[in-house]
Amino acid sequence: MIKFTKTASDPFSRARTGVLSTDHGEIPTPIFMPVGTVGSVKGVYHRDLSQDIGARIILGNTYHLYLRPGLDILRRAGGLHKFEHWDGPILTDSGGFQVFSLSKIRKITPEGCKFSSHIDGSRHMFTPENNVDTQRIIGADIMMALDECCPGDADRSYAAKSLKLTQGWLERYSKRFAETEPLYGYAQTFFPIIQGCTYPDLRVEAAEHALQFAQAGIAIGGLAVGEPTEVMYEMLEVLDPVIPQDKARYLMGVGTPANILEGIARGVDMFDCVMPTRNARNGMIFTWDGAINMRNAKWADDFSPIDPLGTSFVDHYYTKAYLHHLFIAGEMFAAMLASEHNLAFYLELVRQARAHIEEGDFTAWKNSAVQRLSQRI
RNA sequence: GUGCGAUUAGUUCAGUUGGUAGAGCACCAGAUUGUGGUUCUGGGUGUCGUGGGUUCGAGCCCCACAUCGCACC
């Protein structure tokens, strides 16, 4: 049984704390979920993920795992938890976003989406039904409904049409979910996804429809896909009163540290984003005083710790000059250190957010933090 | 010692019939939001080996020198 329980709320914003319970452990919210697309959070040991970083739940991706290693291997491995040896909760994205972002050749119909693999060009089709079956085999604690991720600049008629498609898929997805059982002895749930692009009325309509199928939580998708940040915040404000307080809210694919705090202030409980890991591989590290491009020449002789305020061991064990050198030299260790730091930073960010919500001073803290976080050093 | 070839950005090299120089990589900077260890965008950073000469004008033509490479005594 997977359920969400709200535990505290902020008097000056929509921020709240809660606990999402799964058979693999309890997840305190608000939470950030590191992305582990193909069964690994790139460059980070699971040991460090759970201990040094403090991750409570990680992601996997149905599109990627379906293509590689494939369902046969995943089934024989006993599911993704055993395969990658992660004992905590796992959430899998359905792959709808990858069909949108990766596949050059794709055809979306009411039946499902046909696409060609980005690996070998082979043809495949996702339907709501086989997407449930696939995520059963992967064995995620939280499965995501198959949706169409509508571009942020779509016109209203496209957005409305796209939403209808997502809604039809959701109904079939939910039906299939009810007809099937978990394969590995622990509970699974699924989150419907609210689409509707940047149109408030479509968003509300999408939420009301999706809520009929929501169990422990619901997701907000189709944001941070090209629309201005202010519009994203506006959509969250439109949705907050529509979604009951007893559902966990997951804002998909977001975002910067500032985005996350603003999201929390608007009632969001769960976030995932490639930013802390992908940007880490490209030399960017996040700190309370803003983002640093470690490739910049000015760090070459800065022998101070990577981040004096950081919670990860790497922050105090290694210097900026050393990390800079590793990036310039193209060493994989650079990506590992930066990923470790950034994920620890993101988890500390949400940990402090939870603490401030519980103490009742979240809003004031958030406002000053956002300013500092948005700087470039 | 002689002959031939080379010498242009950090580097490897382009550079038309002579009109004050370009490319790849490197480097410098920026982007990155349900991840293809990517990718994209912007930036030229130069005493054209040195010194003379011809010419309105030389990276290019002529002379000398220097350095490097190859070949031959």
C-alpha cells in the first residue's frame, strides 16, 4: 500500500510537508528525486546516493530501459531494484517525454505512439496497456501514466487536442493497471499526469479529469518545456486549489534550485531534474550563493574547498583548483565529484525547505534564498 | 660541407594571378529543466622565422641570414 500523508503546512504560502510511504521506505516531502534513466544515476555510487547524498527515491525511465537492457533481462533480474541493487523507492517515467524529445520518427495516434529507437532505428509502439505491463516488469514503486508532453509554445487547439489524447490514454492506463498485479511482492501505484500546456482552463479540466484516477499522488507535466518561468508558476497557482491536499503533487522535470523553492511555495511535493547531474558533467556546480562554472579559468588557483557550506564529503575533501583541473583535463572524476556535490546540494535544499515549513518561517527563508541561489559566481 | 623542402594563431595546417590572413583541435565565455557521458551558441588569441629589396601595395616575388627536416658527400 502506497499512501501520502500531509504533516505540516506553511502559513504564508501553499508549501507543506508530508510523507509518501512505500514498501521500499518512507519519503519525506518536499523531495528531490535524482534521475537514473538507464538504471544508474550517472557517475554516482548507490552507497553515496543513499548515505552521503541522502537520496530517498530515484528515477528510472521506461523508454530507455525498455530499449536497453530490455524486458527479458529486467524480468529475469527480478525487476529494476534488484538489477541495480537499490533498496529504496523507484519512480519510472513512462517514456512519453522521450518519444517527444528523442525520437526523430514518431507517430502519435489515439491507439498509442509509434517511434523509432534512437539507438538502432528499430520500430516500436507504446500503448497505455503495454506501458503498464512494461512498468510492472521494471517494478517501479511509482509508475507514471503514458502521456503526450505538449510543447510549451503550442497553440490552444493543438494543446486541447493533445490533452484529449492524454486523457484517453489515461483511462486505458488506469483500467490496465487495475487488471494487473505487481510481479515482485511489493505494492506499486501510478500517478496520472496533468497536461494542458499554458492554458489555465485546460489545466483545470485536465486536473479534474486526472484526479478521478489518482491514488496517492498526481503529476504536473508539460512544464519547463519552453514556456517562461513565470508562466510555469502561474500554472502551479491555477492547479493548487484544484488538487486535494491528500494527494502528493509531482512537478515533472523541474528544475533549478530557485524553481524548486518556488514550486514548493506553490504546493509541489516532488521534483526530478537532470540539471544537477547533467550540468555537473558540464562543469556547473550549485551553491547557496549561486551557480559556479568550474571550467572558468579563474578557479585554476583557488585552493579553497569546493563548497565550504556543502554537506557532501567531497565539498571539504577537494579544492576548487583540483576540480577545475579535472574538468579541463576531461577526467571522468570531475563529473563524479560535481554530480555528488550537486545531488547532495539538491537534497540539502529540500531538507532545509522541510525544516523551515515545519518551523513556520518558510516564506521569508525562501525569498532570501531564491535571490542568492539565482546568482552566477 | 652540398642540394632539396619547410618556417603563418597554443597546435596541426590552408592561404587563389601580389590587395595588411583563415579552418580543425586546443583555449576563453555562455546555454542546458519527466538525461544520448551529450549537444548547441558566441569569441581569433597573429611582429605571417629575422633583416633587407622590388612594388602604389608582399604571407605570396628577389637576396641574405637563422632554425628544423630529408637526401647526398
